Amino acid sequence: MTDGQTISLAPARPDATAPPVGTLSPPVAHAAVAGVLRAYRLPPPTAVTAVAEGLLNRGYRVTTGDGTYFLKCYVDRATAGRPAITTQHRATAALAARGLPVPAPLADRDGRTVTAHGGRLFALYPWVAGNHRHGTELAPERCGALGALLGALHGALAEVCAPLRQPDGVLSAEVEETRRIIADLRALARAHRPYDAFDRYAEEHLLQRLELLDAHRHRRPGPADAPPTGWTHGDFHGLNVLHLGGTVSAVLDWDKLAPHPVAEEAVRAATLLFNDRATGVLDLPRVRHWARAYRATGAADAEQVARAVHRVWWERLNDLWMLQWRYQRRDHRADPLFPAAAGQLAWWCQEYEQVLDAFTN
């Protein structure tokens, strides 16, 4: 990243022409798993079980005669290139060496952590015990501890990853582009067959989204409004965190490791961790514990977090990826997430000041 550059970190627009990814891609055959294990001088697997969670890549719990492992098959073409995976592995190994709960990939017999087999790339990890827990299941002090962990990760990433120069500006989503996407999605929802209750709800929400955009379009963040950029996990939420015995045993899935405005990850993560899974409404007392602990690490101050809150809110106002997956890619895996996401946005627009206060005071 160079000086004098304005970068765009607006919501990603799904590529409608991209091939199916993750759990829509062909599963890894048992023989292929055995072939990968040979590169690690491990005995053949006695059991291979697909890990159910996750949209972008395939994962397997693999049991052999000398232990249990997690085998990751990289599928998503945006993050599955060898250079990108090597960068992730280098960073996670450095974090693990600092005592942070980040699994480090195992090296094969040639000392590499990325193994190619049958045209796919794989990585092998020790199996880490633990369970996923939604943030609303955590006691308030545990919410704070989780926020402090993210702050510690951000601080460590700044030290172990390549140095970054701050951009002159960070662009946000444009309303007119979002309106064009809404027009396309409304037409696709109306024409979807069989037309069902989800399609009806999608049409209603898209009309509501147009109203919200018209009401708030004057609040678009400017390029200089973003908090400082740094290295971030990129996808910090409950399904990428394992808990064991009251502590975090692992932070998983570093596929989206990349430079972003750091405080925005803290805000975005909280909206995914501490939301009602039916309505999307945030548990603001838990958000407050999270944010106070995060700020106490020095990863961001209250003013930077306030800017992050505004930019993440604007991002959500313009982001329609779940409906784009359904109607443009014919991929329905994100459908169950949409009602809560839509509900959270409408609620956030009404309770903007309360949300801001929970993050900054």
C-alpha cells in the first residue's frame, strides 16, 4: 500500500459468473484425503468427517492411527491461491508463537504448509477441541475478554505482518450503484419460480431499502472518514471462534486476512456476535463490554470506533450480498441469514445513537 492512494473498501459485490465455492464444490474423496496425508508421512485415515460449518472452503476432521487432525481444502478462488495461503500461514504461525489461540499449520515432509493434490490445495492442522458459541450465550465478562482478544490479535498482526502505509482515503459504497443492484434484484425476485414467501419478503425489503437509502444518502462517509488501516482477520464471528472451559481455544479461518480499517472489524464482529439470531437486534450491554475491552487494548480509541460504527452502518445500508447470492448466483446457502440481517439494518437506522453510544462509552 503506497502513500497518495485512495482505496476502495466498499462492500464486495459477488461475482455472478464465479463458479460454485465451498460446500457447493465437489467433496474431497477419501482416497484424496489419504493422498494428502502421505505428504505428511501420516498413516491412512480411519475416519473422515466433513465439518458442517463454513461457506467458502471445505474442511474435514480426519482421524488416523496417531491422532486427529483438521484438513482444509481451499476452494474459494479469491483466497485460494498459493501466495495468499502462504501469507496466511506465515501470519498464523507467528501469532501462535506469541501464545495467541491461533492454530498453526503443520509442515509436510518437505517443510511446506501448503500441499497440492489432485488440482486442489490443502493444509493440515492439529485438531483443536472446543465449541462455537454465539455471543449472546456468553457472560458479560466473557464478551469483554473476547473483545480484548480481538484487540490483542490486531496489535500482534501489526507486528508480524508486512508494514503498511496509510492510504489517503478509503471509499465507501455509492447510493446510485446500490440502487441499480436493487432494481436488478427486484426484477429477479419477482420473476423467481416458484415464487414463495422468501421472494415476497425480499421484494418488500428491497422497497424498504430504497426508502432507507433516500432518507440517509446525505450521510455517506467521505474518503477521509475511515479509521486507520491495518491487518485484520477479515471474518471474525462466532463460527470462527472455538470456546473451551470458559476461554477461547482457537480463532479459525484466516482466509480473509488483509488490510482494512482496523476498528471496523471490531464493530462488524460485534454485530455478528451479539445479535438476536431471529430479529438481528443487538444486545447493547454485551456490545458495550466488548467495545470497552477492545478499546482498552489500545487497538483503537473511542473516536476511531465512532468513525468505524458509521462506516459499517453505511456498508450494511448498501450491502445486498445475500440476495445477490440467491438471485444472481442461484446460491441459496445464505438465505437463512437474510431475515436477521435485514431486521438489524432497519433497527440500527432507528437506534443509531444508542448503538453508537454502546460502542464508544
